[in-house]
Amino acid sequence: MSVLPLVFTSGWASGINAYAVVLLFGVLGATGLTDEVPESLQRTDVLVVAGVLFLCEAVADKIPYVDSAWDSVHTVIRPVAGAVVGALLAGQNGSLPELAAGAVGGSTALLSHLVKAGTRMAVNTSPEPVSNITLSLAEDLGVAGIITFAVFHPVAAAVVAAVLLVLGLAALVLLARRIRRFLRRRAQRREERRLVSSGARRRPPGGNGTGR
């Protein structure tokens, strides 16, 4: 069977939490539950680094506004991770050229990352932590479930991932107004900080600038 369904699913999951994908694949391979995982993902140093970064993301992903800043940083990291994991899976299987697998994994990861980042922007228009924590936990559990499912039932998992991706993109369109509101608020905060910083630089040292 072609490794394409597994590559597609891993790309979708990488766009949501790339560190969890690497960690899950590595653990599943190292424990002997599957032989689809390349040895490079099973290395102890890779598992340790992925585990530490996963814990960092697990915390940052549940804090309003911090999650969006984290997503901005990972706009490049997640698609690259999706492409690399896809290429490694293809190289292990040999049924799909690594370059094509990297393109599929990377592009799918980019789309799912955009869905995640956009959804978080919409949620942050009402920055109470409950929504962020609930959404983050659902994403973590979803990634864990679908990657595990994909190892044993790759085609079915790919169908589920495709449906979730389409639904996510549709939701992103519906949430466009709230996302624009979030971006306006962020721009306003940046402008306020710039004005405060500019005013502090102009103020004379040692007083309020008034003469006697």
C-alpha cells in the first residue's frame, strides 16, 4: 500500500502540533508497534528534544495571546516538520518519491497550521483562558488519536484528516471577521506601546520638564 495516506495524515497533524507527531511516531516505532517509522525518528536524542518542545507547546498553547505568538513563530517550523516527516516516511516505505512526499506533508501542514492559527485568533477576541485550554486539549488529543489510528488504518485516518481539514478551512472563512478584529487589536496594542516608548524617550531625566 502506498504511504501517501500516512504522509497526508502526518502533515495535517504536524500543522497542529509538529512536536507531538515526531514524539508519537518515535515512541510507536521504538516500542515495536509499527515498522513504518524510520529509525531517525526513534533516536533517543530526537525523542528527548521532541518531548521537551512538546511540553513547552502544551503550556504556551493554552495561554491567550501567547498561543497566537507561538503560532506565528511556528508558521515556518510546522510546514517544514510536515515535509521532513513525510519525506522520512516515504524513504522508509519506498512506495512514494521522497520529494513528492515532502511536498504533500509540507503543504498539508501549512493548511492545517493556518486553520489552527486563524481559529486561535478568533478565540482570542474574547481572551478568557477556558476556551484556549479546551481547544488546546482537543487538538492534543485529536493529534494523538489520529496519528495512532493512521499507523494501523492509514486510509481511514487520511479520510478523517481530509474532512477535518476541509471543515477547518470552512470555519476559517466564517471566522474571518473575528480574525480581523484580533489583528486590529494587536496593531492597536503595538501602536500604544510605540507611543508610550516614544514619550518615555522624549521626557527629560530627573523631572517632568517644567521650569521653576
